[in-house]
Amino acid sequence: MTRIGILGTGRVGTNLARKLAAAGHHVTLGGRRLPDTDTPATPRVTFADHRTAVRTADIVINATPGDSSLDRLTDLRTELTGKILVDVSNATRDARDGLPGELCYPGSSLAEKLQAALPGTHVVKTLNTMLFMVMTAPESLAVPPTAYLSGNDEHAKRTVTALLGDLGWRSEQIEDLGDVTTARATEAMILVVPHILRRHGFEPFAVSLAR
């Protein structure tokens, strides 16, 4: 059993928490405010503030809004030292209709900024090229989706690959792109997402590799 801290209690964070808990991991959902109830909706899931969620975890998942992730996680530098940080967020500024607009870090990426700000942490970018429901149900799409990996540490990427397996991803669906600088490519894929959403609504989809 791995202790996993998930930062962010929105749809992405809670969806990942349920699936990882069902796979046997102990999950702590970290938020700025604790829920009104002390009883988690899912066994093996507890709630805490961000700092506690990181301090008690072996692996940390960043599911906070990407445009504020850098400031939030930099504040947790001490607690994140020596840990694997799985970054599933995209850093964009909202368009007028509330959908993703411009990139916050053109020519770079949130993952690169996090790695530079957290040199003692192993940042791995993944699962940021799909709607949140596909993250935990890759089998739900008619065409097998792709989960891309970007990160500097090979051991950390192997660990995250195993974690993806617990979420239902098969090895042939996981594409290791290389070091953390490759995250700028997958983060840029968010630019196509608002156009798809405007045409098709919030139907599950992923931006995948077909071959």
C-alpha cells in the first residue's frame, strides 16, 4: 500500500482519490478548506490541509488549478523534498467563456517551473491530455487513449507507470517522452481542448497517439 497525497479536492482530485483508494492505496485529499463532514465518502480516503497531505505521503499528485500551482507548491518545498510529484494540471488563463485560453508559461511548462522551484523533488508530468473521467477509466473510450510521461528521474517515472497501471492504464498505452522539458509539448495540447469542448460538450476524450 502506498500513501498518496492529492492536492486539490475538485473533480480531478476526488476522481483520482476514489480509484487509487479502490486499488488499495491510502489517499489523503489535501485542500485549503476541510469538508463539512469528518466522514470520507470512500474508504481509505482521508482529508487534511495541503501541508499535512504532503508530509504524510510517499507520492504527491498535483491536481490544483494550474495557474496557481507554482505558488502553492513552492510554499511546500520542504515537505516535498525527496518525494515524487505527479503533476496532472495545465496552467492556462481562462478565456471569456471560462474555458482554457492562453498558456501561462509559453515556451516552457508548469512541470518545468515546478522542477526548477523544487530541485529536491522528482516531478513527473502525466494525465494532462484528457478530460478528468478518462484518467481513471481509459477503457471507456472507443480508441485506446495515451498517457504521456515527462520527467528527469527514471525511477520516478517507473513508479508513476505502476501507479497508472492501478488506474487502469496498460503499458502499451503509456508513452515516455523523455525529460521534463517534453512536458511543454503535452501542456500545449490544452490549446485544442476548448475548441473540442465547444463543438462536442464535456464528452470523454483524450489527445492521443495513433499508430
